[in-house]
Amino acid sequence: MWPTNLLNMNRIILFTLLTLTSFVCVGKTKQNVINVEAGNAASLLSAIEQANRQNADPKTAEWLYIMIPDGVYDLGSRVLTTITGHRVALIGESMTGTIIQNKPAIEDEGISKTATLRLMTSDTYLQDLTLKNALDYYRAQSAGRAVCLHDKGTRTICKRVRMLSYQDTYYSDNSTGQMYMENCEIHGTVDFICGPADVYFNRCSIVTERRTLNGSGRNVIAAPRTDDTPWGYVFESCAIYNRLSEFVLARGWKATPHCIWLNTTLMSPEKLIATRFDPRGMRTVQSDFKEFHTMDAEGRDITPASNVVTFTLDDEKNTVETILTAAEARKYRLEKIFPDWRPEKMVCKMAKRIARLRR
């Protein structure tokens, strides 16, 4: 038998230790969360600056969550709001209700100058928000390059992120980068998904807006310029919604562009031009553009048995078959593209963490 006073002392010590442990856990949780004031753009910018400072060192950075309530965070004419901190997560309240937007002047348009948000780091996570570049595209005439997300980082994950712009909406700008998008929604007209890197688009909605106010002209969804990665852009089980203007799935930008469309649903298949891909290259004639099991809105397979396209640049020509066999399509599975990085598993882990933070 233990003496009564010794038992009481042990209970006190145990209670004290448990209390201190709970304080440490709560403190750590608070340290890893920054709450933004609803609709306050200055509060959002302050949170990003704090995250950049706090997670500057990739060796010691732990996941830091910036929690953003529904509201419009209007950055005005500000461009290139930049995340440099590692393992920073921007978590909105809802994809359509949490809106971060800017509006560059028309004369300042440009693919590297206008971004609403720019990433310069590794392991950034975005969920449940809208990025909107409100540059006055239809008044910009010959060029209206207005980027929502300019990603110069790597291992970026976007989950339920909506991007609203027209030209160059999403710019993957890292020749060795790896990016993953799941259930996102990307709007645009010309080359509105563009750049190098390996990017996997999983069950995303692609929305082609009016090329011009009267609907004339042709939209180009993707303009990859795959440089130093083997896969380029892979679209898996995505749906394309068309707003009047005809469109092509992709055109080459430069280098050796890769763009693969698997199990795509076309809501307006009659608006897709006959060659399906633009045969006219921009500084390249090499175009690894392929599709497999394309469907209409009713789920019927409308993939051509064959679609041979001759890609041209000046006097150069490259004639290829653009329809994949089932065996060829299987090599584009997610685990093949990112064997050392499993972003879909990271999404599941983050979902549990975010659910706890929202309680």
C-alpha cells in the first residue's frame, strides 16, 4: 500500500504534467494558424508576410495555415503578392465565397507582371478559394495577359480553387516543377493554362470564356512548353464547358510540349475544331498531344478512331497520331507521374487537419 500523502502527491504531479502538456499543444496549434479578418485585404497581406517570415527555412518549417473567411479581398492594382514561406496553406471558407482579386491597369498587362498570387517556394497548399484577375480583358485588344496564379515553386497542391481570368490564367513557371490540382475550376480564353512543369489536373472543370465580346475567334485551352520534365500537362477526368467561341485543346509554345487528355467530358463537342489540337506551333513543331476516351455530356464515347495531325512551323512538319490506345493511356497514371510524391494522399491528410481547424 502506498501512503495516502504520497498518492496525493503523485496525483498532483500527474495533473500538473497533463495540464502543461495541454498548454503546449494548444500553443503549438495557435502558432501554426493565422486567422484573417473577414473581407480585410490588409489582414490577408499581413498574414502572408508573417507566414513568409515564420516559414523561411525549409528545414524547420512546419505546416502553417492561413484561415480566410468568406469575403472579397480586393488588392486593387497590386500585383505579384508573393508566398516565399515553405509549407504554407491558404485555406478559404468556400471556393466561390472566398475571393482574392486584383485589377492591374491594361497598360501593365503581361504574363510575368500581373499575377494575383505568385508562388516562389515548395509545398504550398491552396483550398476553397477563388483567385480573380480582373484586368479589363476585352478593352486590352491585342493582348490581355492577366495571371491568377503564377507558380514558380514546386509540389504545389490546389484543391477546389477557382481561377477567373482570360489570357494566361494559370502559369506554371518552373521547368522542373511538380504541381497537382484536384476539383479546381479554371476559366479563360487564350493559352489560359500555360507553361513548363509536370502538372496533373484531376477532375477539374475547364471553362472557355468568349474569345471576344461577340463570341468570334478561337480559344486555346493549354499552351505547354515542357522543358526539363517528362510528362507536361495531364488532364484526367476533367470537364470542358464552352461559352460560345470554338476552341482547341492545346497548342505548342516552345521546347517539346506534352499535353494529354484522358476521360474528358466535352459539354459542347461541336465547338471543338476538327484537328482538336492547333497544328500551328509557336517556336516549336514538336507536339506530344494525345487524347483517350473523350465523352459528351451524356457520357457517350465520342473519341475518333484516328486523328492524325500535321504540326507545322514555317517549313518544318511533324505528323503524328493523337489518339491513345488503352495500353498507352495507362502509363499516365498519377503514381507513374509522381512516384516519389503522392499529392492525392496529401490532400486526404490535409482534409482531416483542416476539418479539425474549422471546428
